[in-house]
Amino acid sequence: MRTSRIFHSQSLSVNSSVNLEPEAANHVGRVLRMQSGQQVVLFNGDGHDYLAEITDVTKKNVVVNLLSQQEVSNESPLNVHLAQGISRGDKMDFTIQKSVELGITEITPIFTERCGVKLSGERLDKKHSQWQKIAIAACEQSGRATVPIIHKPIQITEFLAQKSDQLKLNLHPRASTTVKGLVVPDAGVRFIIGPEGGLNDAEIEQALNAGYQEILLGPRILRTETAALTLLSALQLQFGDLA
């Protein structure tokens, strides 16, 4: 049986006791119904897994003792930053979850003209927190011990203005370059995916002026969530760690 992996946001050290955070304690104690003597794995994003034994379980609290520390070596050698046009419904959640499973390093949600989602103030903060939790849960499931950064949403113009040594890519159906024709620098890759309806002509022109190379994935038009995951998979296959 697979040992449950639990994220813990605080520092961890072997031979110390830790009170699991409320959400994790509820999952371990009430959902999984685990008992003292059973083992879980904790991680906090420092690149290690920490084997722990449950020593006490109450209705609101779970205490574990950290037994050992193991380095996790499953991060992709390819640094990838996705700028994803914020999409409606659960499409954005899906894109973040699967991108983390596929080894993404950073995600910046971006507002574009055709973005149909309006977020600001408290709603924006809550949505950003939700996306980070989705990334953490994807790490728990996929075995990653380094949590990708989910940046706060910004306008596409702000993202395009960021200085970077990464290879800059933007999907375009009339492009002639494919993933196989790319040369990726050590700094990695950053790419833009528009929301439903894609980027408008002005945004495509702005991306070109900012040094974003247009790239073709294939002869078919892909949905926003499909495009992000397909390009990420192709990059990982060509330059990363997908077999």
C-alpha cells in the first residue's frame, strides 16, 4: 500500500515531533482514519521527503514523529514557465494540476482581452490561494518534493515586459518552427497560452516585439487547456525527462 504524502509548510527535521496543519490533520485523521503507529510522508518543498510515524490522533490534531529524510530526485532538468490566459470554469484548475504533474516550474496566470474571467480584490486572492493548493495537491499525488510557484495573476503586458534569459515561445497556427527545431538555453523556456478564443492580434504583435518566437504544434486547433499540456509535454519529451 502506498504511503500517503502530506504537505507541511513549516521547516522539518529528523527526530522532531510535528503537529500537522489543520487541513492535513483533518485529512489524515478524519478522511483516511489513520491511527497511531501508522506512517506518512511529509514534504515542505525543500526537495526532500520525510518519513514520519503518527504518535497521536485526536478530533482536531495529529502529531507525528519524523523518522528519516530522503532526497527526492524527480525534478525535470528543464526549467519551464507557463503564462496561462485565465480560462473559465475548472479549465484553469485542470491546467495547473496537470502542468505540475508534467514538471512545470512556474505558472503565471495572465489577464488578456479575451479572458472572460473577472477577478480582483478578495476574489483574486482566494482564487490565487486555490491555485496554489491545487499545485500542492498535485505534488502530493505525483511525488514531487519541490512545489512549483503559482504567481499572482497579472496583465499580459506585465508578463511580456519581464526580463528573462529563457527561450520565449508563443503558439501560432501559421508558424513554421516546431519543437524539434528549437534550441533551448540553460535558463529554460517560457511560453504563453491564450484563454478561450486565444490572444488577439495586438497581443500577438506585442509578444513578437517582446522577443517571443512563434511556434507550431500541429495542424489542428487545440483548446487552451490542451495546448498548454501538449506543448509542455513536447518540451519535456525533447529537452526534459519524459521518455
